[in-house]
Amino acid sequence: MTGGIWFRRVGSAMATAALAAFGTAALPARAENAPGITDSEIKLGQNMPYSGPVSAYGVLGKGHLAFVHWYNDAYGGVNGRKINLISMDDSYNPSKSVENVRKMVEEDRVAFIFGSIGTAGNTAVQKYLNENKVPQLFIATGADKWGDYKKFPWTMSWQATFRTEAQIYTKYILHQNPEAKIAVLYQNDDYGKDYLNGIKDVLGDKYQSRAVAVSYEVSDPTVDSQVLQLQASGAEALIVAATPKFAAQSIRKVYDVGWKPMFFMSNVSIAADSTMIPAGPEKSIGMLSSAYSKDPGDPAWKDDPGTELYRSIVRKYIPGENPNDFNYENSWGMVLTLVQVLKQCGDDLSRENIMRQAANIHDLELPSLLPGIKLNTSPTDYHPMKQMQMQRWDGKGWVRFGDLITGGGL
């Protein structure tokens, strides 16, 4: 099965396009549909940090809700069933994540969990969902462990992994300066530790002598002291694995103390509205990161049909919000991937078949992604996104350079 998304114009305006050509797949004999599935509805649940220390990521949930609303309005749902997404605030608190998920599964009777954000929160509910055979699909965290299809066959990620991203940055550093010492500021959880693992993958037995790492807790007021400690190490390169609040703090502190390392920022914390502008856009000129989604603020996509459609949806369904926040672009891509899986399921919306089709995505191209990037999964590959492109901040926006990089392994 090969899927794609195509567009057509109706009259002079961009229609809320025909996302036809998603493709079909051979379907197994129909099994009993999951809870939350009726002849007219597909009920889903998710956790989202609308409050708390990483509330900047709440835009992802707002985007999910808006794009689901758009798809229901434009196409009447998937195969005649409208998607009903219940999005609950867990404040980035794992205990609240568990409480919410239990309610959604046991009381609201959702079919599965979709798009929940955060490594810690998703970890907290992973065992419960897998033991109860409830799909935990396209979660918004790049932790490498979400690809453990043997131990957790009901959990699948969506975005490129943090570990792969760190491997790419480390290779780039060594290409530019083979003797460089690398400083790492990381969040003290699975999110941050995946970056350490990626750096270790590349440096090997040289890690202890070539890298210095300092962590922070999400409850810390600032990361100023950590930045000073890393500067004192004499490192020529700095990789920051932080959420937007702390990413912005690190940018300001690095600038204020006059430190000029080769500076890399985790690609989950580079949105203009949540990180770059609060930090001071002039303070991170030359900083490096990576991308897989189109940046809707990039002039390169000014006449792009997919980006034009995206902007029209944001204007209508999230009025007053800035469409240049590519967290919204990511949320669109995640919803379109969800739609693809549900389309492949046909009328068999059992949890088993939903998971089977999620692991049966082939060369899926989305209008939200950079040209050439394709999503692929299989029963032994639970990492849909494996390609990225390097980019550099110029004070006004991100400028991509080089070819697509395929990660995963070395």
C-alpha cells in the first residue's frame, strides 16, 4: 500500500482539499470494533500539557483538535465516522497522566490514545495501556524507546527520535572540528538522556574525555548555573536538550556571558513563538537544529499548496493564533497520519486492526512534511519518521541546508 495526499482547487480558492489517494490495504476479516466506535463516531483520548512547566507545547493539542474539526467538516469524518478527540490537561505531571488515561479508557471508553505529549507522562501510562491492549498511537515524544515493539507492541511514536537527532549533531560537530569537546545541557529524564545516548553512540569510548553533561529538573527556576558550568568546561560545542522555557533561558544566558560555542538546539524547542522570540531572536544567530516539517513562516513555502491549505485551516479553526508556529504544522501531520491509519482500517476498527494498520504505513507523504520525507512502519519498525534536514537560525527564521539525512542506527 502506498499512500499520498493530493490537492485540487475549486473555483479561485484553495478548497479544504481532497485528501483522496490515501490508498487502500488488504483488510482482514472484520473483528469486533473497539470501545468508542459507533456507526457515526470514533472516540479518541489524549493527554496534553495545557498548564504547567511546558504549557508552550499545549499548542499541539489545540492543533490536533482544530485539524480533527476541519477534517470532520470537510470530509464527514473517516469512512462515515466523525473523529471525537477528548484532550485532557495533565500539566506534564505523570500522576495526572495516569489519572486522565484511566478515566478516558474506563469511563469515557475511548478506542485508543492518540498524540499525547511528553516522555514522562507517556511512560507512566505505557504499561497500563499495553496490558489492556489499548493502542498508544503517534505519541508526541521522540524517545528512542517508543520503538520497542517486542516489549510494548501497543505503543508507537511519530516524530524522529531524540537519539537519532543527537547522533546527527555529534557527527556534524566532529566533521567541523574532529577534536571538539562537546557540552550537553539536558533535561533529567528519558527525553534528555536519549541525547546523551546518541552522543555516546558516536563518541564511543571517547565519550568520557570528549563530553561534559549537566542536567536540570523541570522544577528548576532557571538553567543559568548549568550554562555557566558548561562554559567553564572549555567546550567548543553545545547541545541543548530542553523544553521551550529552558531552551529560551539557555539561549539568553549563552549570549549574555559571551560564550560562542557551535550551538545546537533540540528540534522540539525551536518554534519562533515559544522559544526564539522569547529568548531574543538576535541572540541565537547561527544556532543549528534540524527539521522534518515545513516551517510555515519560511518564504520558501509562500506558494506551496499544502502550506496555503494549512494556513487557511488555522485561520478558520484557530482564529487569532499564529500559523507560523510549526507546532501547529506538526499537529496537522499527526492528524493526517491518524486519518491514513483509520482509512486503512476500513470497517474493521478493532484495536488489533488499528494497531496492525499503524504498523503498515508505506511511503506516506504528507503536505506538512519537507519534500522527499516519507513515513514508513512495519511490524518490526515503530519509528515512522527517520529523515531530517539540518537548518540554521539567521535571526529571522530557520534556513535549511544540505540533503535529507536518514537516521536510526549508525
